[in-house]
Amino acid sequence: MAAAIVIAGVRSGVGKTTIASGIMGALARRGFRVQPFKAGPDYIDPSYHRIACGVPSRNLDTWLLPHPVATELFHRAAGAADVAVVEGVMGVFDGHSALDEDGSTAELAKLLGAPVILIADAGKVARSVAAEVLGYQQFDPNLRIAGVILNGVGSERHLEFCQPQIEATTGLPVVGWLPRRDDLTQPERHLGLIPTVEGTVVNQWYDALNAQIEQTIDLDAIIRIAATAGRPAETPPQVFPTTPQPTRAAIAVAQDRAFSFYYQDSLDLLAAWGAEIVPFSPLDDSTLPDGVGGVYLGGGFPELFAPELSANDGMLDSVRQAIAREIPVYAECGGLMYLGRSLSDLDGRQFPMVGAIPVVSSMTGRRLHLGYREVSACGDGPLLTSGQQVRGHEFHWSVLQEPPDAASAAYQVMNQNDRPEGFRNGSVWASYIHVHLGSRPGMAKRFVDNCAAAKGEAAR
């Protein structure tokens, strides 16, 4: 794999996902093997990439992941591809810190040695957009911005007032543009775009987008720019095993319209360390899959499906029985809400859930909890032993009726005055914190070890 490109924005909301997904899909339709990536801790945008490219998109986060792990995951996924396309996060320089590039798209692009195509919004400006692009070009001379795409262009006449000044002022080529088209805008709600698993993205949208990309974006120029990418140095495996591991346990992973927030590399790490990943649906299945030694309940939108989840008595009972048998159950965010006593929908109606932890979650009085978290485990859990630390990410609007108690918390949040977070109860470990299993070596192996041990005990 020699070609790589980063599609970055001057800020959030400039159409990164639409343009990146369109470029990915158009290149795939031309016969290129495209490996998509997403900078940062996003779960929804990669689902758009997957439809465009036909392969899973991978998250690369230079704050969550040690840099050698980020490059390991990049090489592992992109090795057989013709071109890697990375969609950035927020603005190109936005990350964990106010005063450095830690966790930003810019830091990732430099780590990968990949040139950047910068997306700027031309919707309410003309030649003034050149001043904005110049500022981004000069802000960090070590970041290789190699071209510009303009979004929200009103007409070709409007383009004539934007493109020449950018190219004259910065020396950067404008390699394409997208017009103002409402039919290319995907609907959003409280956590961003709507996940594709809910069926809101249709093939006609991709067809229209790809046709527009082919018409107004110079894909040949983008491939030429991508071919100038360097290649990050390969290091010995940091988180994946060096030799194939035998299958030792089956882990049931909730994957349906209500639960879809997983890092693909986290699932791959579990499989690599000896887990059989068995998908199941808390919405549609009546019981957990037979013979599993662990349960993984990721994030998602359970609040949108609260009546259906609550009405599935068979699944609720099956999860309770697994917990009674001390099967490890690991839950993040939406999974935490599902394991609680009840959760509310967007209208404030409460619905009973599993009842494994003392949680009543609500969307009433909701407020945004968003940001990177550094946490320390308060006890031995499925991923960590007591006192071990890991970096994670929190992103939710729901609130808890009662906050976590320090005596039964899963974590202390070290970068928030050691506040207690999450819940541990027997074999259950539930938290609002999303963790990438590549963030700390050994987590995936420990989860599989615990699930194999629990399966062995259950067989006795």
C-alpha cells in the first residue's frame, strides 16, 4: 500500500463525511481497493464508509491509541489496499488539548505521512475563503496540505470568485467542489448522523453522491496526491498476537438497530486472541446465543427502541440468567442503560430493563457529556485489574437519576478529580466510557481469558 490521503475540514459541519464517503465510493467504483479510516472516536461515520467501500472502516485516534498501535492498525488494514482514505475529525487542528495537536487530524496525518485535502465552506463567502485556507496552511508548516475542496458552492460563477484567489494566494490546487444540494445532506439527531444500521441511507443517495463527485471533483488529482504519501515505520506487534491463537471462548456481541457502536479493531482483537464473535440482537432475538462465555453490550441508541427492548422478556431473562451464572458482561454507554433498572425514551416514558445495576437513565433534562477520559479501574474487571489505567471517550445525552457510588464504581476518572464512574456488580462491568481495546495491550486477551474461564466453570 503506497497511496494515502486525509480528507480534513476547517471545522465540523463542512461536509467531511459526505465528501469523504463520496470519494471513497467513487474510487471503489473505479476498481480501486479502498481502505477507509476515521480519525477520532467516532462510531457513526465509519458506517457510511463501510457502505461506500464494502469493507469495515477503522478508527485511528492518536490520543486514545499509543502511536505505535495506531500505525500497527493502519498497516494491518491498509496493507492490501490500493489507497487508504482517512476522514478527519472536527477541524483539522482540533484534538485533546487547547495548545497542542494531541489527538488531532493534523497529528494523525503527520504520523501516517499522508497529504491532506482541506475542505472549506464556500457557502457564504467568495474570495475571502482564500484567507481562511491561507491561515490553515500557515498555522502548521509541518502539515502537508496538498489541495482544497470547496463545499456549498452556489454555481460555477460562484466558484470563479473562490478558486482563483485560493490558488493564487496559497499555491494549492482546488481539486474539486460540491454544490449546495439538500438531497446530499444526511439527516442528523442528538449524537450526529443517523447510523446506517437503521436503514436511513439508501443506495440512491450514494448513487447521486458518486455521480456528483465524478462530475465536480478531480479524482485523478486526488490519486496523484495520495501517491505522494510517505509510509509510517512498521514496528513489532503492540496489541495483536504474534502467532495465531486457538478459539477458546464465544462472546455474544449485541449488534442491531439499538446497539451498533463498536470499534472494528476491538472486535478483531478479541477474535485474534481466541474469541468467536457471535452477534445477537437484544431487539429481535429471544435468548442469548447458546454456549457463550461472555457478553459485550456496546453503545448505540437504546432510548429510541426502549419499548421493544423492554417487551423482549425472553432476552431480558436470558441476560439475567447469564449474569447469575457469573458470565462476564461488559457494557458501554447504551449497554449500561440496557443493564439498568429502567431507561426512558425521548418522550420521557420509562421502560423496565435488565436490572443488573442500580441505574435509572433518562433523556429528560438531558445534557451533553463529551470528551476524552483517563480512567483507573476500581476493581478487577473483564478488561483491567484494579488500579490499571486506560484512556477512553464519553459521548452521551442521557443522565442518571442517581450518580455512581464510589464503593461500586467501575472507574475513577483521573482527569475529572477522580469522580466515580460506571458500575461493577459481580461479573457485570458497565460504564459510560467507550474504550478502544487497542488503547492498552492485554485488554482483549484478558477479556477472552475471563470468558474462557467462565465457560469452563459453566461446563463443570
